[in-house]
Amino acid sequence: EIVMTQSPATLSVSPGERATLSCRASQSVGNDLAWYQQKPGQAPRLLIYGASTRATGVPARFSGSGSGTEFTLTVSGLQSEDFAVYYCQQYHNWPPWTFGQGTKVEIK
Amino acid sequence: EVQLVQSGAEVKKPGESLTISCKGSGYSFTKHWISWVRQMPGKGLEWMGRIDPSDSYINYSPSFQGHVTISADKSISTVYLQWRSLKASDTAMYYCARRADNSGLGGWSDTWGQGTLVTVSS
């Protein structure tokens, strides 16, 4: 099973600033990585797939990069609606598809 | 509009059985796998397994194999998650999610149900 490790656990950012979230895989997953956003009381929402492709309707301030074992989600110019928990997920080796433990982006 | 609508919240006692459901609409139901994802209180997302509604082929996560059963009825565009004997540790929110890629090996989920809260308590 591929283990996904996200860092940091919590990220404190001021509105308008940039947030950089990391996700590391225990072995290479190629580009088979997705990012999701989850707000309290809501289901997860797909942001990025294929490591860097934005899902339909996702603002351009969200960008994904990386390949192999190291991935980054960058949120540029954080807006109030972006404060949430973010999860990475690999779908390269399965079953199971595996998620990271999440990074909470909070208001500084 | 593509939608997954899940059944309502459940409160059960340990040892009881339970089936929750997830109904798809707005797309060709048999063309997209459906996964179940667990989220325990205050915790992260855990992939439980997936079903191909076209032929009911199933893969389970080793962590959930033998503890739950996934099934589908394509005639009513519905996928199910079943427990034979619930435990307190099954208390969680359960989401169904549609795999976006219906032709390749992509495993990202573009549509999620609203979640079903299962509470198991004596």
C-alpha cells in the first residue's frame, strides 16, 4: 500500500497570501495524484487531477505540480472561501487508492 | 446535473445490520465506477472500495475487506454499502464518490454524495 504524507498538518496564512502544501508518496505514483478541498460539514471537492490539471470550475489560483513522490498544491492569493482542509490522493497503485492525512489551511 | 444522493443518517446499536445507499443521476450510471470513502469523526478520508456498476466487479481496500459489502443495482442506478454486524468503531461519515475517468485508469473522483452519518452506540 502506498502511504501518502502531507505537510504541514496545519498552515496559518493571511488572506491574500500564498499557501504551499506538500504531499509525499512512499513510492513513485507518476502523475497519478489528485487534490481535494473539504470545508466543514461538506463533502470533498475535486481540485486537481493528474498532478497538475485543474478540475472544471476550479479557479486559476489553485495550481498543482510535481511527479514521482513529491507534489505541491499552491493557492495564490488566498480568499476567505479557501480556508479548508486539503487532501492528496494517489491512484497509481491500487487497491487501495490512498489519501494523505490532510492539511488544514487556517486564517492567520 | 450529475448527482449522487445518499440515504439519510442512521443510528444503530452494536451488532445490528445496516445498508446505506447512493443513487446516481444525470449521467450514464454504468459508465463510472463508484467508490465508498469513510471519514471518522475529526479524521481524514479512507478509501474503502469501489464497484463497477456495469458488471458489479468490486475491489476492496484490505483494511475493509470482510467488514463491509459493496453492491449495486444498475436498474435503479444505486450502489449500496452494507454491514452485517456494526461496531462502535464504525461510527463515521460515509461518502460515495464517482470516478471521473470512464475510459482509462484514472482514479480521481469528480462527484461526491452528500455523505451519510452512521452512529453506532449502545
